[in-house]
Amino acid sequence: MINRMKHIGIIILSLILAFDLIAQKENDINDFKYELNETKHDTSRIKLFNQIAQYYRNRNTDSTLVFCDIVVKSTDSILLNSKARNLIEVLEKQKAISLTIAGHVFIERGQYKKAENNYLNAYDIYKLYEDKLGMGKCFNNLGRVYNNTESKDKSIEFYSKALQIFLEIGFERGILACYINIAVLHKNSGQFIESLDLLFKALKLINDTGKNQGLITLCYNNIGTVFFEQKEYDNSLIYTKKALKLRKETDDLKGVASCYINIGIIHEARANYDSALHFYNEALKIRRDIKYTIGLAECYNNIAVVNKKQGEFKSAIENYQKAEKYYRNQGRKSGHAIVLGNISSLYNKMAETVCDKKEITFLLNNSVKYGEKALQIANEIESFQIEYEFSLNIMDALKNLNNPKEALKYAEIYIESRDSMFTIEKSKARSEEHTSELQSHSFISYAVFCLKKKKY
């Protein structure tokens, strides 16, 4: 099994549903240009700008933000001079849509505070007009923000708020989203049977009703991730390839890249390293092209892991450093800590392969330096698993540097973090990826209760 700490963020990608509040239009960009030239009414043009912003979501996110900014500024300008209530409501809701689309881009770029502000501003608009569907979707999107910023309890709280609204208004797509989101939470808590149960129920509901076909891809992908965690690699590959096929058919480049990452991880788990590198590099190329910067760090980290396994240490260091830079700049502390720890581990490994005493000392000192940086961040976010995983690296390096007193200190950290993880595991509240990411089972239980009560 792949050591979990070596792959970041997307161990094998679990996708959580986001809402854009706009129907995706399959027009070619030239169709949009034609419509803009033919449309003279401000409100219609603003709606088209939102559709163009959505069109660029999986193609060029810089263009997405440009068109979102046009919508926000245009609506604000028109609203200053308008007194017609109906027009005001239409324009403000278009502004909320634009804020939401831009919020998704900010999440993808690791700009979580901006995303949170956008979703909160959109929520205020929908609340003003008592638009429950819009409010529920904003709650769901805020759940994504908190999921990415390691505020897991808060994430589950907002998913549960979204679920309450979707059940109240009978929004089937939203209810399905809750199936998927709760399934991901079960997976992250090691509850694989419960996770698969929810995902297959969602898949059955989609197939039975013939609606919400777009969610099939999410179901396939997440089923693949659960099978991976259970080491059922054949099944994992089957469902991941099903997801990839649908992503390609819909020209979802971001989704295609995510599937490539997942396929690469499956190949790596089977020690098919050349195949793993092929898929990681394919994902990297796509993410560069669409400027999906938040995904570049995962690509570089995963490539570095394989470089290390193949003994390509220079390439591994270069790729780890690229990943570290992205995580640091994006403020993603868990990922940043793990990459630093991975670099520490790599320097330890390199020290085992050389004979020159000066070089050995240099490498071991680097191992300690990067390991201590990793543990400092792990301590800040209270991640016992990161402390557990990488304290041994520092201990081994210090022992080899003939510093047993300092080595003992890190042995104690290792034991304390191991004991802390054992305590959390006993309470069945430990996230698989990072032990700081505790799940609120009261919220999960409530959400599952609501789903059963409604018999969805």
C-alpha cells in the first residue's frame, strides 16, 4: 500500500460536489460572441457574461475571473441608477451567480479567504430574496471552503445546513450531492462499507430517475477511491476509467487531469512506476494549460515520490521543492508540512547512498532542518499523524549525526503522537489523511438520519 503521507490532498481524489447556480451551456465561444453582438438589453448581456465565465471554468480561469468581474461591476453600476424592484432582483441574483463562479476559481487557486467572502456575499443576496435554493447551494460551497482549510467540523456543519434546505424544497440534485459528500466523509473516517453503500445508492437513484446524469462521474470517481483504500486495485481502476471516459466526453479538462492523477496512483501502488509517471505528467500538462495552480502541487509531489522510488534523487528534490513553493504560497499547511517532511525523508535516504563523510553530514543536517520545519507546522495545526510520520526521520538523522540527546527528544514526540493517534482511533473520529481533521459524527449522523427519513 502507498504510504498515505507521501501523497497529498488527492491521495486518490475524492470529489465533493460544488454548485455554480447556472446551467452549463455547451455553446462554442463563437456562439457567445454572436449572441453578444445581437443582444442589446443589459440584463441579457449580463446573463451571457455569466455563461461565458462558466464556459471558461475548465479552459482558462483567468478569463473566467475577467468575465465575473465584468458582471459584478456592471450590475453595481446599473443598480445605482435603477428603481425597478424586479430588475434589481434579477441583477443581484446574476451578481450572486458571478460571485459563486469566481469563488470556485479561488478555491482551485488556494485563495480560500476570497472564496469564502464570495460565497458569503452570494448567500446574503439569496437570503435577502428568500431564495432557499441559492442559500442551500451557498452553504454547500462554504462547506467546500472549510473542507480545504482544515476546518472539518465547520465543513460538515455547512454540508448539513445545505442538506436541510435541499430536503425541505425537494431538490433532488442537492440531496444526491449530500449522499456523495457524506460518503466522502465516511471514507475519510475509514468507514468504507458505509461510504460505498451511500455511493451505490446515489448511483441507483440517478439511474432509476434518469436525472442528474452529470453526477454519475462523481459517483464513479469516489467509488474508485474507496476501492483503492481497500487495496482492490482492479475495481478501483475500473471505476476510475469509467469516470475518465465521461470526463473526456464532456470536455472536462480539470476532471480528466484528476482521473489521470488517480490512475497514476493506482499504477504506483502496483509498482508500475513508468506508467505512474506518464499519468502524473499528463495531469500536470493539463493543469498548467488551464492554470489550475492549486492542482500543480499534488502533481509535483506525486512525481517526486516516484522519482525517489526510482533512485532519481536530484529530480525528486527539484519536484518536491516546486510542490513546497505552491503549498507555501497558497497557505495550505497540511500539504506544506508533508512536502517538507518528504524532503526530510529524501535527504535521509540520500545519506544512505553516499560514502563521503562531509556529504553525509550535509545531507543529514538538511534532513533535520526540513523535518523540524514540517513538525513546526504539524504542531500548529495539531496534526499528530504528520508528527508521527516524520519525527522518526529526524530521530534517525540525529542518531547518525551522533546526537543521541536530541534524537531522544524526537523519539518522545514519536511516542506521544502515536499514543494520541491511538486515542483518536478508539473514538473513531480520525481522518485518514491528517489526524487533525476530525469529523463531527453528530453532524454526519444527523445528515444520514434526514436522508433515511426522506427515503432518498
